[in-house]
Amino acid sequence: MHSHDANTDRECLTLDSKLSEITRVPPWLESLAALHAIPSRIQFAMDLCLEEVLSNIIRHGYGGESGHEIVIRYQTHRNGLFTFVVDDEAPFFNPLTVPRPPVPQSLEDVSRGGQGIHLLKQSADAIEYEPRSSGNRLTISFIAPSSSRAAP
């Protein structure tokens, strides 16, 4: 059961482009959090961001069409960042250039979308977008609180 790459396997999640696949994200984050001592507050923000990004890719990028791959890779950097790299094969879409939506007037406005990207920018500490020949790459980073860094 344990391959040499057990860790790298655990740090990569491949989803099909169906909204039902998003339910696989929280348990995956749960196992990463246990592995890397990610505080629950940050885990919550990660979950929020990833679910938002994935639903955008599936709904807008692939137009709700299943059968496309979305790959999420987790990386821990030495400088106290938790980072996710999300790759898809959808048409180019840079969420960072989307203008901030008007303030929602109702709950319905919130669920109608547009708020998601703003929410994403508020929840993550850094977001980078890179168009690639095969699709889109979004890098989402969260700053680890200094208390969880190993003391010298």
C-alpha cells in the first residue's frame, strides 16, 4: 500500500470537471492539515478558495462539461507559505482581471457569483495566474502563522 511516493501522491489531487467532485477537496485538505500542521483557520480559507476556484473552472471554464482534468498540487515552501497550484485545460481565463462586483443587495446576488473571486482575493494571501499552452495555472498561497513554524 505504501509506495515511495505516498507523500507526493497525497499532495496531488486530480478531479474530473464535475461539481460533485468538489466534495473530495475537504477530506484531502484534512489529511494535508494533519500532515503539515496547517491551522484550522487556514484550512478553512484553503477550502473556501479551492472550492470557489474549482466551481469557477467547472462552470465557466468547461461550461459544466465533465471529462476534463483539474489537477491540484500542494507545496510547502520554507518561507512559511502553504501553496496550491491548480492546473486546468480550459480556455484562458484570468480571474485576477475580473473587476470587483457591485456590493450584493441580496443573498441571491451572492450565490449568483462574481463575489467568489473577490472572496478568493480576501481569503488567500497571494494569487498568481499564468496562462499555459495547455490551459490555466492558478497559484494560491497562504501564509503560515509564525507560531506554527518550528522554533530554532
